[in-house]
Amino acid sequence: MQCFRIILYLHASLYNRKKPYKDMNDLFCKINRIQRIAFFSLLFLLYCLSGLNAQQITCNEKSTRDLTTVQDIAAFHPDLFNTYWTVEGQEYEIRFWGDTIEIEVKEGFTMWRNKKYSGHIEINYKACVMDEGQPNDRLSDLNCFWMAQDPLYPGDLFKRQEWRAGIFDHYYTLKQYYMGYGGNYNTTTRFRKYDGDFEAFRANKTRPAILTEYTDKEHLLKPNHWYDIRIVCEGKQIKYYTDGELIVDYTDEAPYTSGYFGFRTTKARVRVTEFNVKQF
């Protein structure tokens, strides 16, 4: 309506009327055919400009919202990724679609969040193991580390990143929690606590104890299924949820209370989105 009022005043001004037209009927009664053509042209131009302005605002708002989401939460964006994430691996490809990352790997791969978290935290993300018949598709290993630290370099997890290089055995050097969901060619789902005793592993292949294990079909990977994953660390309580189901509820008498989070997979194609961490 404001647009039409402006038109009435504009037309009156152009033709030196002392008073603006009362309404659109008054305008049409007192203008000739040529003026009507000019009027409709003006009306169409204002309509186009109004629509363009509205579209620009919508696009800008969406762009800002997306950038804020990516920058503050996930950073699954080619311009931001290397600032927020560190990759350890050998043969891999990374692709981005909006706020989703696709990781295609031929060997071991770990993607660390560059921020160290501490205290009561909640890690959330969605992930999907792709199985569509592509060369590197394999339904296995939707894994992750959290509260990770290197006891040899407590202040710098990334000091030995080139040495670790995605090689799974090298991660026994770290103190951390580990979930191997659908590991061993999708035959086991296991939760462990790593103690950083690499020498014990190297000498005797001694691995950290399995604290929780599933082998039933309901707790193994489904192809092309988006899992809603939530990890909670609150004091001694360590919890891991998939699709709302609590599958790890571990009380740790000597909990790890700070460290880094990392995605882990091997010989697979995995998509991840909506990553965020809440600190309380």
C-alpha cells in the first residue's frame, strides 16, 4: 500500500496537481491513455525493484546464517576447514557440499578438531557410511576419539601428527576414549579407554580393555544411514548415544577431563554434518 501512495504523489507532482489523487480510481479517471501506459511502466518497475530487494535480503540472510553455522560450529567449508581441523592420513579425498563433508579414504584417516575441550562437554554430529558400489565404499568403521592427549607432549597433540599419519597402531600412544562403531568389517562395536602405553602394545600387542561391546545386527552399521551421534562427558560419566539410544554408559574413576576430538575411519567413504560441541 505504501508503494501505491508513493505512485499517487509522484504522478500528482509530475503533472503539477495542487492535491494528490484520493485513490487509484480517482487517478484512472483523470489520466489519458499515454499517462496510463507510463503509470503501468512505473508500477512494474517499482514491483521489480521491490522483488529484487527482497530476494537480496533473503539471500544475504541465508548466506550469513550458513557462514555463522559453518564458522562457529562445523567449519566444513573449504575456506575454513584447515583453520578448524587437522588431518592425519595418507591416501584420502575430501569433498564439501554446503555444511557436509565427505571423506573417501583408502587407508587409515583421522580428522582432529583443532580446539582442546575440557570439563562437562557434549559432542553432537550426524554421520553416514556410504555403500553405493563405488570403488572405496566399504560398510565399516564409523569411529572417533575424544578427550585425546599425548602424554609425551601434554601441551601439543599435534607434535607427532606426521609420525601418526593415520596409522592406527600409532594412536595407542595417546590417552583418550575410543569408539569403534561397526569395526572389523562391521562385525563389532567397541568402546575402549586408551592409556597411552605404546610400549606394551609394541612389545606384546597388548590393547586397552574392551569396556563395552556389541556384535548384534542392531548395533552394527546400516548402509547409507544417517546416524545421530551424541557423546557426553560429565565428571566420571562417559556416555555415547546413537539415534537417541544410550549404548555406552561408563563410570570412569579416573576420567580424562580435557583433550581433543577426532573422527576416525579407514578404507571407507563417510559423510559428516552438523558437528557441534557444547561446553557447560
